[in-house]
Amino acid sequence: AKYLLSALNGSSSSSPSSSSSESGGGLSSLPSVRIDVLERLPTPFGLVRSGVAPDHPEVKNVERDFERLFEQEEDDSNAAPPSAAGSEEKGASGGGGRGRNGEGPLAYRGNVRVGRDVTLDELRGLYDAVILAYGCENDTELGIDGEDTLRGVLSAREFVAWYNGHPDFVRVGETVADALGGDGGGDGDGRDVRDAKVVVIGQGNVALDCARILTKGGSGLSSTDAASHALPVLGDGVRSVTVLGRRGHVQGAYTIKELRELTKLEKGGYDSRFIITGDDLDAGLTEASREELTGPGARPRVRIDKLLRDQANATASAAATTSSSSSSSSEEERCDDSIEKKEVRLRFLLRPRAFLPRSDDPSKLGGVSCERTRLAGEAGRQGAVGTGETEEFDADLALVSIGYKGSPLPGMEDEDETEEDEGAGSSSRGVFDSDRGVVRNFHGAVIRGGGGGGSSEAASTPPGVFDSDR
């Protein structure tokens, strides 16, 4: 919506005498554009509200941009002609607020569920174009033992939505409190949150967000807009967080900003060390990985490599200093020091094979069993190959952060294959690809057909429906 309005505003500076053929058509050739944003929750802003980490207020500032757009008054010079107010016109007063009650070009319609309050076909009849931007509501799963049966295994999406206050995920607090031993209504076991150990599987920015939030704890988030119900559960932060992935550091999906924040935890007053070993980095530095660190577009990876190696050197230096000082410190001082420091460890070349139950309570998570991997393949296409060696990590809570999958809106469920022509053996399928978890589209235009978006001639296109998440 924001970019459509930006394009419209930009077109208003064009010369009035310019024709649609000269300007390329599009928004600049339209006398009036009205955009309605439909949201199933009463509150606006979507993932900006429920997906962005609460300690990233600079990212959440985009809410102000949306607020300004929602509050923008309609420009009379760009208002719809009187005939557009008729109920027979698409987008008229019966179809979502075209010019009603002095509203501006962008209107928010909260608490509207497609499939319950209005169907997708009805929307196509009410509007000239329907843009699908409802995101992904499912997670990519590991498909290993214990993932669906042990208490204490969650997706990172659920965890993030919970600490951001999404109403659909309040229940997650009980699982987190039960796993960490914090104050949140779970059974717990009398442990302090600080004694808990967490494994985060995946090496994207969401995984690093989860690690940072868990380490800071509720006390470190009290000045943010984190949900109030999450603060006591997270306490003063957990003692040990291990973030692991199946490939090397060069292939990580994180950005340098997220990594740099982990390096600043200790100096920021959160009593937490960010630990990386040089051996772990070197193990993934194959010839193909070296190629990935050179050439066009490699600069972000080169910067990340340098930051991680600097941190590995700092880790080694701190370990040497600790070893030297421990020989001259009393046992009581050494115990005090170990209690104070929390740790975030970044590990590579590890593929989870099973979630393990606790010995004293088989219904709860007790650990994660991983197989060590090595990289194989050409630059840009390296895969993780198992070595047969295993390593186990103690864990009270595990967060899986390896990607997301979409789900169909009512009315676009994947249809069974049906013969259109017995001789040709062709088939027609619904607009949603359940295997991939995406809406079938051809360069954004939603399609209906078996090709999955490979060819515009192999499928029919529902007029005016577009997928923004292609």
C-alpha cells in the first residue's frame, strides 16, 4: 500500500499533458486510486508489531509512516468522480470505503477475516486489484524425533510472536515458563531461569534475535515494548544459548548488524559472552567458501567473516586470561564468576538428528542430538554432508528457526488433479501449492495451473489478484 501510494504521489508531478502511452500507464494514468488494507486482527502493522524484536525501535519506526498514510486526508484534486460513488462501481461505498466519510486514499479495515467475513471471490468483485500480503503462518519443520511430541520444542515464529504480544500466541508463555522454570504459569521445577539452557536451530536473523532476547531477559527488555507477560518469564536471561546450523559461517543467512549486537552484550551490561571458536570457522572454510568470499557481491560476507574471526580471537584471549587468573583465585571466586556470566555460542556444521527427552521426565525436552557435517559442492551451492560423528547439547528449550511456509486462504485450497483432456493428460490445480507452501504466481500475478509459475501460457490467471510474497 505504501509503495502504491508513493508511485501515485510521484505520478502527480508529471505533466498534465503527458499521455498514458508516454508515462507507461499504470497509476499515473488513473484518475483516482483508493486502497483498503484488510487485517484479521483489530490492530494494524502486522509483522512490524508482532515480528520485529522489541529492542529494535528504529525498525518499528516504520509504524509512523503507516500512521501518516492512514491519517492522510483525501486530495480533492485526486478524488473519484461523482459516478464512482455509485454502488454499482467497483470499490464503491459497499465495497470497502471508496471516498466515504472523508477518508484518505488509504483506509485500514481491522478485524476482517477473509473466508469468514468476506470471500476471496467477493473481494475480486469489489476491487479492481487484490494484493495478497498475508505472510506465512506455518513453519518449515526438521522432521526429526521429538519435534512434535516433547514439551519444550517450539518454532522461533511462535516464540517471537509470544514475546511481542500477538494474541494468538499467549499460550506459548506456559510452554516457555515450563521449560525455563520462570514465572509464567507453567509447571516449572523450581529452577531459576538463569540456570536454563536453550538451543536455537537455524542461522538467520530471527535465530539471532531469539538468542539475544533470551540472554537479555525480561529485566533487559523492561524499557522496550516487549509484552508485559513475557518479562517475568524471561527473568534476568538464560545462562546458556547455543545457536547452531548445518553449514558454515560463510553460508549463514544473518546480517552483520545482528551479529554485531551479540558482540556488544557484555559491554552493554548484560553479563553475557559471545563465544565463537576459530576451529569452527576454519572447518567450513573450503575452497568453495573462499570463492564465496571473493568477487562481486561478496563484501557483506567478507565483513561478517572478519567480525566473526575477530570475535573468535577475543574468545580465545578471554579463555586464556580466565585460565591464568583461575589458578590464583579461590574456588569461591571462580564459582561466583561462572554464575555471573551468561553465554551465547555460535556453532556451525551441525545437523539436528533428534530431540532427546529428559531422564527424569520423558515428556520434556532434555537435549538435542546433532550429526557433524562437512561442506560439499561448488561455490554458492554447497550442501551439508553428514560425517557420522555426533554431538549432544543439553537443552531445556529448543527453538526451530529454519524457514516458513504459507497457508491457503479459504477458497484457494489446492485442488485435486483433474483430467482436462484425456489424450493430452493435462491437469488443472488450485492457486495454492501445498507442497511448497506458496501461492502459485507468475511474476507476482496469481495463477491457477500445474506449472507452479513456470509459464504464463500453462495456467489461467484470476484477473487482478497478485501475490506480494512471491
